[in-house]
Amino acid sequence: MNDPRIGLNVGLAGRPAPIAPARDGYRRTDEAAALTGSSFKTMLAAQSLKFSQHAEQRLAQRGIKIAPEQLERIASAVDQASAKGARDSLVFCKNMAMIVNVPSRTVITAMDEQSMRQHIFTNIDSAVFIN
């Protein structure tokens, strides 16, 4: 069953369906095998976060650009929030904020500095500030 809200295949108990690991226990893609160094880290960070269609639209509408280094920091912030049991977290970066569903690692929406001033953040249970 496919859950369009989070873009994951969902198993019987409503949990994401498992992805079979490679023989040595690590999942691989052809691109991952071909990359090394910081490019590999950037690709891993990009794979560890998903962006909802709404978030992608907001990024485009508001002209928000996310550098690979920022993406790595955001992914790390989501890891920290997950370790504390957060479910929906507000992640503040220098000039933007994102609401992230932590269990699915999906960015729900994104705001630039101007948009942040005009909004009240609701339905979150945590906030993470990153540089």
C-alpha cells in the first residue's frame, strides 16, 4: 500500500515496508558505488531526507536554495531530533526554517526569513537550531 502523504510504501502494520539490504548488510545504489569523498556524503544526506511535493513547491516559490553542506546539517538535526523521540520538528537554519516529520524524515514545508515572520508554527513537538 502506498501512503501519498509521506511517499513511502507502507506494510501491514502501517510501518514503512522494509528494503532488503545487500549481502553485507548495506544498501547500495549504482551512483553510491561510483561516488567517493564529500560527494558520497552529500548523496547520503540527500537520500536520508525526502521533500514533500508541498515543500518542493515552497522552496521554488520562495527562491530557497539549499547547499549540500546545509542539507547535511539538516539531516544531522533530524537525527538529533529522532534520538530525542521527536515526531514533527521545526528546524531553523540561518535564513530559513523547515517543518520535518522526523519518523519519515520528510520535509513538509519550508519558509524563508520573510515567511517566518508572518507565521505561527503549530503541530510541532520540537525545534532544532542549526548554523
